[in-house]
Amino acid sequence: MRSIGCIFVFNGQSEANLNAKGYSAKDERRILDVLGRGLLKEFPNPSRTGCPGADILKRIASHDMPLSEAEKWLDHLGSCSPCYSDFSQFQATYQRRRTRTILAIAASILIVASLAGWASFLRQKEPLVTQTAVLDLRNRSIPRGTEQNPAEPPLEVSRAARHWDIYLPLGSSEGSYDVRIVTRSGETVAAISGVAKLTDQVTHLRVEVNVSSTQAGTYVLQVRKTGAEWSSYPLHVE
């Protein structure tokens, strides 16, 4: 019986020989495919004499068997069409399974990367939300001096808030304003200044305030246009 032991080096030495004769990659694949089809038909072995068995063929096809152990079966595979047919099917199944595994891993990596990107976006967005406080004075009475209106609920602000958006009482004009936070005994905790602007009939004052080291509790927020009298509002820092 003729043997085609070189069938297992088609992708190595045989392809190199074809390349040396000037064949294109497409020509190489066509010729090797024809040789493979010939091996499937030219060496019948109906009695399956000397065949290694399906388990060994699977291990060779899936690269689970060391080459030193597989070498003793190569001559047989090159001279037995049934074994080569089984080997080809096992190899195709292995390649499909390997492709599915690679695709599944790639999909998992993509999902993890997407989740990580979304989490990063939320982490970047969260500080902006937590560090911005809105203090709306538009519908509050305008007390003069350091006395606040005890009937009004205190404004609330987090110690993490660094950006304060203050909506001044209706009718307030644009210009420079002073802002300070004082204790109920009159001790100043923070003092800042800013410029208020009128937008859509709302006078808006944005200031940068750092009360992160201030103890939680009740304070007094005082606001005035520079040079004018203070207006006081109850403030709760948490």
C-alpha cells in the first residue's frame, strides 16, 4: 500500500516547496485540498487494520497528544483513508470549537471593557453631582442684618460640595456679592466673593466654597451685594 507520510507537513515543508516554484497562496490551498481529497479515497482500509482508534485521532487532531507520541501514527494516517477521514472531521470540530471559544473570550473582554468604561464614566460624573450645591433664595424673605427668619427651614448643603450655585432673591441686581458662613455665635467659618449675573430673570451667583473640614451642624449663610447690608439665612451643613 502506498503511503503519503508527508500529508502532515503540507503546511510546512510542502508549502515551502510550492512557494519555491512560484505558486500563489490561492494555488497552494487548491493543490493541497486536491491532495487531501485524494487521500480520503485512495487508501481504503475496510477492515480498519492497525487503526489507532477514535480517542487517539481526537487527541492528535486537537493537539492534546505530544508530537513524540503522535509520530508513530503518522505513517498510518498517511496510508489509511478511513483514519484520515475521521482525523479530518475531528480536526474540523476542534477548529470550530476553538473559534467559538476565541469569539466568546473576545465578547467577554468587550463586555468587561464596556462595563469598565461605563463605571469610569459614572465615577467621573458622580463627583460633579455631589460637589455642586444649589441654594435657592428666590422665594425666601429678605432679612436684614445678622438676624435670620426662624420660621424658614434651613438651607441644606453637603460638606463635599465645592461649587455653590446661589439663586438670589427676586429683584436682586447683577454685580459683585459677598458670601460668608458663620456660626450662630457669629464666628466666621468661610468668606468668599463672586459676581452675580442675570439670566432669564434669575440672578445667579456661583462661588467656590470649601467647608469639607467644617463640623456638621447648623450655621448662618449671609449674602450681600458688596458694600450693602447682610441678609441672613439658616444653613445646615451635613
